[in-house]
Amino acid sequence: MKLIIQIPCYNEAKYLPITLKDLPQKINGIDQIETLVIDDGSKDRTAEVARENGVDHIIRFRKHRGLAAAFSAGLESSLLYGADIVVNTDADNQYRGQDIPKLVDPILKGQADLVIGDRQTQDIEHFSWFKKKLQKWGSSVVKVLSRTDVPDAPSGFRAMSKEAALRINVLSDFSYTLETLIQAGNSGLSVESVPVKTNEKIRDSRLFTNLFHFLKRSGSTILRSYTMYKPLKIFSILAVIFFVLGLIPGIRFLYFVYIGDYQGHVQSLILTAILLIASFLLAVMAVLSDLIASNRKLIEEVLRRVRRMESENNTNDKKTH
């Protein structure tokens, strides 16, 4: 059983050695542990520091592409390097390396495909009251949409089985945390959560400049991800809403016609026509988007099989050499 711990990095030369030193060297049930650093176009010595500290695999982007791209590249490479389990952690030593055995344990026992580390944000001192409430509210929304029971959805500290890594596709250019959770929950993967602890804060987050920016990007990611997996439901609900809204002015118009007042109510009839046409178009979009979603599932299945073959071929090549 091979575990690869991947660490997306952007200008982390200062803190990366601390993170690497904290990683476990042995885990019960794991035969081999390797590290993978994804240098996301860093302008400092991140890649050199990773090499000096004995990192097994290093991927370098020539240009900064963002956390989601780095995470996705790490998954692809981990599969090619023969990983049976992939753990993702941050380079700023936010998460404690000694909690990694807790993350991989449900996967080793065959109980889960994806395990999320619950930071228990209500107990983190440097989180403001508003941020704690925001994390709780956002996680509650993702719980419903992903059909999972994960109390800390934005947590980047997570472990994935090989099957989960084969199935997950990151389309967002912002962050992978919410999108992959919604995707996993709606793809039939088993998702669990385990409590973990965090280290003291050593720097501010680089993922977003302020909470408004985080809300905006996260909200759009959640909406797009859920719509991608449940387009028929989303557009059908919108079609019904517009249909009901269209009936209201229409009934109003018919009422005035019934009592003999034929003047000055054409606007209601026009509004009814506009809303009912919009409802019809949304219903058509619901059907078309559902057909597209079915086609996407087929493409994802083909991609999963291609990844599996590439991973197995690469493993066999290493054994023969």
C-alpha cells in the first residue's frame, strides 16, 4: 500500500521545511510513504528547498496557475507514481502531520473513499466570530448539496483512495475543496470526516483577499458544481417558479375581464406572456442540460478508465525496470 502526500506550494520556501519535518515517516497499514510538491509558479526557492529536504517528486509550473490547478496536477501525478492513497495538505503547516494516520484509517479499513479533516473551526482562536459562523453556514449548504455529513467543507486536509482520485475532476480555477466534495457526494463515493487539530497561524491566507471575495468565488463554485450534477432539478425548479409568477398577472387580467373592466390591464397580459415563455425556455434547458449531463458522465467514465490504465502501465514499467 503506497501513500503519496501532496503539497501544493506558492512561494513557500520559508515554511515548507517545517511542514515536511512534521510529516509521518511510518503509518500502520502503509508500506511506502512518498512526498510530492507542486510548485505553482513560485518566485522564491520553493522547488530548491523541496529538493534539499528530500521530497520524492516535484512538479513545477512556469506560471502561477492557482490552488485548484496545483491540486489537480498533484492528483494526476500521484496516480502515475502508483499511489493507492493520496493525502493533500497545506505548505504553511496549518495542519498537523501526526493526524495523517487518522485521515487514511477509514480508507485502509475500506469504509471511505474520501476523508475530510474537520478542523473544528469553532475552537480555532485566530478565527473571528464572523468567519466561524460563515464556515458553519457554508458547510451546512455543502452538506445538503453534496448529500454528505462533513462539518468542515472548506478543509484542504483530506485523504483520497485511488478510486476517488481516478474519479475526481477539478474544473474550478479558484479552489478544489467545495467542488470536489459536491462531486464526490453526487458520484456515489463514500465520504467521511475525522476531527483534526491545527497548528498556530504563521501567515494569512493567500487564496482570497477578503471575505467578500471568498463568498463570491465560493458561491459561484458551489452553484456551478451542483448545477453540473443536478441540471434537471435546478432548471425545472426555475421553470416552475417562472410559470407560477406568470400565472399571477394572468389571473389578475382575467379577473378584470370577468368584472367587465377591459381598459388599462394589457401590461399584465404582456408580463404573463414573457414569464410563461421564459418558463418554457427553462423547461427546454432542463431537458437539454440533463442530456449534456448524461454525456458528461460517459466522458468521466472514459477518463477514469484512461487514468487507471496509465497508472497501471506506469507501475508495471517501473517493476520491469
